[in-house]
Amino acid sequence: MATVLAVDDEALAHAAAILRSGGAVAFPTETVYGLGARATDSAGLEAIYRIKGRPSTNPLIVHVADVAQARGFTSGWTAQADTLAARFWPGPLTLVLQKSPDVLDAITAGGGTVALRCPAHPVAQALLQMVGPLAAPSANRSGQLSPTTAAHVRASLGDRVALILDGGPCLHGLESTVVDATAIPVHLLRPGSIGEAELMEYVGPLVHGPRVAGVVPSPGLFARHYAPTTALECAGTQQEADFLVNLYETAGLKVARYVLGPANAVAASRLYADLHALDAAGFDRIIATLPTDGPFLQAMLDRLARASAEQG
């Protein structure tokens, strides 16, 4: 199994050595745990795809220490990117911009844009200061539940990753909000803990979805994603949930109820942890009663819809 180390100077130095040698390490961010490799290292990027079993069509997010590092990866740093970075970086916002010519295709999945984020977590920032920008998707097998603790990473990746830095539970517990800031209007690609209303205060009305149909400019856009191994179904009301539970229990299945209350910060931060626990409990079905209001409603509904989508 992977080595799990509490974060201290020695653990950070060990992680930096692995990264400099072309390897990948798992580390905490304020959103979820990431599996990082140096963004300029082809061998490290190949390691990410191999460890995760990630399709080559799914791009990566480049994590940077600051705007200066971010500008090195784009040929089109826009006024709206400047506005959003000034307000939300460091933090859980990813900006999609035109890539610079020397950005590796493994980061962009061969596309013409690059996704950039400046994380707020002190461990992530320490690594970025030590080794430079890191490409880092979530530290789990591709398509599975995102990890919000080091234990989740270890359960998903096992000995596929050499080192996991344990920084405790992630603060937000949901992946970053992603916007395409290449031009006006800004496009919302993935909802997250920075909500649409808050973004609109700075860049005006948003358009939902990619600018070009069929193009995948950032992670998190596949129909099925963030999914537990146990089949998950969502119910809009308690009555619908009761019907499904009765249906499956009558058929002899072991069913877990997961009732989500208001979509607030606590519920969002617990979503993946709760699903990890239910997934490990030996149920045949998980029936989730969806939240109906709250500031994190859009993000939570997005994750639950992808987690419950049919395989393939």
C-alpha cells in the first residue's frame, strides 16, 4: 500500500523529491485530494493517467502558486481572468484560457485551452513553491468518488501511488468551480462552492456549458463521474425515495437511504465522505433524496446527477 505521511518538512521534502524525479504524489487541497505531477514533466503526466486509469480525452487542471505562474501557461490572459483571479485566488476556482504553445498535450487532451487553478491549501501551496506548477486531477481511480481524506485516496489507489500527504479532511469537499474565461460572456463549465450569483457580481451573466459543442475543455464534464461502486439512484421527494426503497427491499436487496437536507456548506463538505461510507457498507443500492435549496444546490445536484448516471 501507499505510504501515508502526516505533513511536516520532512514529508514535504520527500514529496518534492518524488515529483522532481518524474513521479506523482497525492496531496490535500481545499476542494478534494489531488494526484499531482509537475506540469512540465511528460513522465509525471503519464504517471497520473496510468495511476488513475484516466482516459486521454479528459484534460487536467494545472495548479499554480500565483497569477505569475498561471500566465506562463496561457497565451490569452483576459481581463475577466484578471478580475476573477483577483477576487477568488487562492481558492476553489479554475479558469479555462487559451493555452501557450509549449503546454503539453497531455494536460489539455490535445485541445486549445488550459485549465488553471491557484489552491488555497497550505500543503498545496508549499509543494507549488518547492517544485513549481503541478497538474493534479482528483486522487482516485478514474470515474470513482473523489477523495476528501487520505484514507479515501489509499482505498482507491492502493499501491498505485507511492506517497499520500495526509492533511486531514478537505474544507470544501467538492471539486472547484470551473469557468471558461477566454472571452465574454464567461461560460460556467462546472458548478462548485463559488456559486453562479457570486461570479456574476464580477463578470456579468454566465452561459452554461462549453463554447464549442463536443469539446472537453476541463475535467468534470463526462456524463458519469464521481460515482460510488454501489448503484446510486436519486429521488426528488421522500415519497419517491420510499417507493424505490420498498421496490428494492421487496426484491431482497439491501438498500441504504441517504437523505440530504439543505444544500449548505456542511452538506457539501460531507457529500463524498458520506457516499464513501455508504459505498463501503455492503449495500446493493443507495437511494439519495435530493436537497431542494441552499447555496450549494447547483454543485451538489451536478455531482449527484453524474454519480447516478448509467455506466456507459
